[in-house]
Amino acid sequence: MSQPQMRRAIESGVPDNRQFLHPLLIKNYGNWKYHDRPRPGVLHHVSHSGDEVWTVRAGTQRQMDVHTIRKLCDIADSHAESHVRFTIRSNIEFMVSSFAKVAPLISALESNGFPVGGTGNSVSMIAHTQGWLHCDIPGTDASGAVKALMDELIGEFRSEQMPNRVHLSTSCCEINCGGQADIAIIIQHTKPPKINHDLVANVCERPAVVARCPVAAIRPALVNGKPSLEVDEKKCICCGACYPPCPPMQINDPEHSKFAIWVGGKNSNARAKPTFMKMVAAGIPNNPPRWPEVSEVVKRILYAYKADARAWERLSDWIERIGWPRFFEKTELPFTKYLVDDWRGARMNLNASTHIRF
Ligand code: SF4
Ligand code: SF4
């Protein structure tokens, strides 16, 4: 009699990555002796078994059409033993088992428009959020702002001349799904939402919208005899959190949705604890197609950090050492009481500090 078969669980999460790894990475998994970087954009791993792997990292545009992905796969087939992987910042990496294959791989990537770099103390690829391609609430085109900025910073991507690695990100709403970064560019709404009362009753689940507001500024209301919502504009912090569950609470605005720059975010535990970002510039125009005002502020911060930070200081470590007043002096950014800590109660927080008083 045959044994009853157990039903296998249906897994819908991330697949086991080992089935896609380069054979040398599987063979030497967890058995590496050391690694170094022979040049910017190239990692060299040596295992205890004597095997060596060279990894070439290149920048991509992150949101890629199928032709670009095919081109990258063709490069992997012809020059990189048919294996690729993406990093969390959307760099693409090709692994090869001999040093002789590195130079032809680099020249294939560069000649197809994929710059090689992003390793070590460089400005790695800028992480950006989905934007209009996948999301329904953006106030700007994150990938466009990234393209304009990276055109100016490509030299810092190709070289390793920063005090430590620099992670940048761009987010197209204040929900900021781009997350923490050394320098983050984030949409900043400056006016409360404008409510289209004719649509609220049909489109929005009002209790869910009321619950969404972090400062309890929304309450149900009857407007022109119809159920709707109202906003206490004195309380509203213009965060935009009510807009995703209720699109008639329109907050995006070509003039009043601006950009803000935040600095000092870090996720890793290396050398110092993880840190949250703080806002250091606000009200920057949302000015497509090249956002020059955004690039100008980011470059000011980046180059002040490059000139003044000690070796291995991340941007947050540098600010921690020199203090906020000197950060604003060195970057020549104007300080206002709304910066650094942007919460409505920040007046108390900042005046309680020995570093900043106003
Ligand atoms: S940052 Fe905001 S608008 Fe942009 S993709 Fe993320 S959630 Fe959507
Ligand atoms: S923008 Fe934010 S603070 Fe203002 S009403 Fe909407 S959820 Fe509340």
C-alpha cells in the first residue's frame, strides 16, 4: 500500500536565492578568506579553498524596459558566465571566475552606457521610489530628479574618494518609501489638502481617513447636506497621509508641493548606531525636468562633507562631531526653527538642547 503523500505548503515569498548563485559562490558559501577592491567598481573575493571571484558593479536606471534587461543579460551571457544580481540600491553585479574576464566585461558595460563604480567610499546608485510607474500618490517624478542629480555626480560614482560610502535616496511623497539615507530628497507638502466634497462620500471610507491622520486634524462633517470630511488647518502638518485612502483630499500641487532635503540617516550598525534623518533644507521648488535647485543643495552638503569629514566618518558621524551650527555654516544653508526637528512640538525639543537655541 502506498504511503499517503503530505501536501506541500505553497510558498509565495522570496525564492531560495542559492538556486541562482554563481557556482563558485555556492561552493564557497560562508568560506571566504578575505576580499579587496582592485579598482572602483570591482570586488575581489578569495576563499579558503583557493577559489577567486571578481564582481563588477555597474549603475542602471533602476526602472528598466525589457530591451535594457535583455541587453544586460546578453552582456552576462557573453562576458560574465551568465550570472547577474542586483543590489539593494539597484546596482547590477556580474561575477566572473578569472581576472582576465574583468577588463572585457567592464568595456562591454561602459560601451553600452552602464557606468562601472558604486563600490567602497563612493556615491552609490541613488535609491528612488516607484513614482508614477507603480504608485498613485506621487507629487513628483523621483526617477527624473535622480537622473538629473546623478548626471552631475557620476564622477563620484566612478571613484572612491568620499570619506565613507554615501547613500542617497529620492521619495516622491512624504510617506518616503525610499527610507533612510545619508542625504534624502523628499517631497514636502506645504498646504493642507483641498477637499472635493462632491466625491468624498462615494470614494472614501471616512472612519479610515479620520484614523489615518497623525495629529487628529480630520473629522466627519456634513457639507451641503452630504457626508464629507473637514480638516482643522491649524493642526494639519501637511503630511499627505490622508490622500492615499481618500484621493478627493487632494494635496499634490504644482506650486505648493516642494522638495525638502534630509541628512544623516543610516541603517547599519557599523561603527555607530543606526540614525534617523533630519531635515536641513525646505521649500525647494519642485522644478522639472532637471530640478537644478535640488542638485545645488545636495552638492553643497556632499562636498562640505567630502572636504571636512575624517576618514570613515559617515555623514551622520561627521555632523555628530562638528555639531549642527557648524553643519549649517559649512554648507552655507540657512537655518530656521523649522529645520533639524520638524515636529510641531520641536520648539521645546530644540530649546532644551545645549546645541541649538532660538
Ligand atoms: S515615495 Fe510615496 S508616492 Fe513615491 S512611490 Fe513611495 S509611497 Fe508612492
Ligand atoms: S495632511 Fe496629514 S495632518 Fe493634514 S489632514 Fe491629512 S493626514 Fe492630517
